[in-house]
Amino acid sequence: MGDRGTGRGRGKEQATRPKQPRGRAAAKSKDDPARGKTEATGRPRRPSSPKKEPQRTAVQKKEPGEPKAAIANTITRKKKDKEPPLPDHRNLKPVVESLKLKMKEISPAADKVNTIVRIIISEVSQRDPIFQGMEKMSTGSYYEKLKISRPNEFDIMLNIPISDYGRIALKEFGTSGAFYTLSCKRDMPEFMEDFIDKDENISAKKILTRFRKLVSEVVSGMPVSIKRRNSSSPALTLIIENKPSNIDVDLVIALEIRQSWPVKTIDGMNIDCWLGKKVKRDFKFQPFYMVPKQFKDGNTVKDTWRISFSHIEKEILTNHGSSKTCCEGDGEKCCRKICLKLLKHLLELLKNNGKQRKKLEKFCSYHAKTALLHQCVEHPKDEEWRWEDLDLCFIRYIHYFQSSLKHEYLPNFFIPSHNLFSLDDVDCKLLYDQIDEQIKHGFPLFDL
């Protein structure tokens, strides 16, 4: 080992001196006064470590074209599991171009939706005091600029400032930290009595039923119909007549709660090293929202509310860079949101491909968004999401999503105790296998 550095006289030295132990044996030998040092230089020998072997291998076996930031991150980041090797990847940029919706495809539909929603808000807020002060929230893929297809589908949350009625008591239902029953701590307004159940809780079902009835009255005589109610969905779906295809609008009422976030959010939203502690603190001072959502556990169905941080998600995705100029006019362009669009597109293609649609229908864009937020925390620097490295970044992101499917565990970004893959009717193995096939064959569905 050390003899190679001496050049000449190598054979003679080997013949006259006893054979020295190598590697770890040399470092451990108590009889060798120079143990732990190389024979040629006398410098301390770097101790072998099973944890550092993969790191040295990662540097030596650098993939052609792999970004330096990604390599450095692979070396320094502590991980329990090895990342799977990157497969041969295709050029995804043409796919991204095909996903761009032109404003002329969205604007007419958006204008029609905004007009009808304004009328609904104005009328409903006057017809029942509980809806007084109701406002449209700018959340959802249209406002997050993440819409990839279906320009005639919109999701709109309607904010109801219920905190004006006094402090709201939250009681967790189940153990996930996502579902709650609500009640008023102090004397509530008289009109609220119509929306209180036998357990003295604010009934999501009663408020949603009342909202549905009022909307039906408002849109009567308009080119609008209401889709039949789905008990598993918190939304009221409007169908607006339009050519060449009708417009679907999901309206979701959201009770605004202006008080401290629930205890189980403490360990969530770990954006300190990504967006900064100050940004996180500012988010924590914002209200949170409760949307009507039944809790199901086997045969048990409970009238509950599910917590929502859609407004925070929108702000994070809008200002997503570790630097303030990321994706701005003169700033560097990253591929975070592009990766999300690609995974959303892939999920839609898989759900609409073949006979597996019903088994995959529970998977949605929110799963893809949550996975991206976790990946942004794990890879917080803008250099790790360079637009030039889109193909590699997407593969890294989709491997994380696959890992979540494999372990059937995708924690809510704000509530780590809430596993988004905990539903009984979510077939994680099926989706994992189908994504795996797409990766192996270079995403053939993107060519359709």
C-alpha cells in the first residue's frame, strides 16, 4: 500500500522487512507504533466507516450530466434508505410544453364561473346570517397556476368567518389530528341553534344542507344545475352550461378559525431550512379552516370537520424558492412546480388508462402536492431544482412518491400524524407497480 509511493527499491524493501498488516488490521495493531498512519506519508489514515462507503461510491460513480448540487446533497444528506439508481430518462421538456394551457382556453370559462359565484355569494350571504361575510378564497390549481388540463373544472373555497361568534372549541375525532368536532365555548348567536346537533356540536351536515338549499334557490332559472350529492365529498358541485363542454365547479364551504393551531400541527410544516423560520412563524399567525368531511372508520360514520391549510399551501407554492428571486422575471427558473404538474398529469393518465380506474380513483393531485412539499424540505436549495435538471429532479421526486406508496405512508405536510394513505380503499401497490412500469419504459403514457 504505502510502498507504491516510494517508487524504486520496492522489491528489496519487501524482502527485508516483515509483512505489515493492511487496512483496519494496521490501524488496530498495538505493536505497530505508527498504527493508524500510512507508511508512505505518515499522515493519519482515514478510518473506514460503513456509513461513508456509499458516499465515496456516489462521487466516483457520478452519472453523466448529473447536477453538482444534487451530488453534493447526496453526499451530505443522512438517509436511512438508499435511493434507487436513476434509470435512463427521457426528455420531459416537450411534455411540459404540451401541458401549458393557453389563457384563451381558460379565461372564458373562468369569467363565467366568477360571475356566477359572485351572484351566489351575494345572495346566500343575505339569506342566512350564518353565511354573512362569506368570501371567495383564491385557492386551488387555477389560482396556484398548477392547472394542467380540463380548463372547464374549478375548485373554489368559500370562507365563512365563524370565529366572530366567539371562541371555538375543537375536539379531535380519531387519532390522526385531521378530523374534529366543533362547538362554541361561549354564548352563541340565536341563529346558530339551527346548526347544533344533539351533542351540542356545530353540525357540518346541517350547514352544508342549508347551503345547498340556498344555492339551489339562487341558481334557479340560470343555466346552472347542481350535481347529486356525494356523501364522501365536502363539495357542492355546480354544472354550468357551456360550449363546447360544460363547466364543473366544486364549491367548498370553509369555517375560518382564528386561534392557535391544533397541537398536532406542532411538528408539521418543517420549512425552517427551506423558506426560513420567520416565514414559518408568520404562517402560524394566520387562521386555519375547517371543511365539512365525514369521518369513516369501518362502519362508523361521524359528522365531523377536517382541518385545511389550503391558503398556506398556495402561499408556499407561490413563493417557493429558498431565494426571493426564484422564478421571478430576472431570477433563476426552478422546476419544482413543473415536477408537480408532471406527476399530476401522470396520475390522471394512469387513472384513465385501462380497467383500473375505480381502484385508482382515490389518488388525487393533493397526494402529489404533499409529496412535493416534503421533497422541497428534503432538498431546500434552488440549485437542487434547476430547470436544466428537470429530468433528474422529476425522477428523484417520483422515487420519493413511490417510496411513500411502498410503505403506504404519506404524512400530511402540516399534521405528521395524519397518513394520507391510511384509507382502506387506497391500493398503493397497484399504483406503485404502474408507476414503476412507466419509469422503466420511459413514460410511454406521456406520448399519448
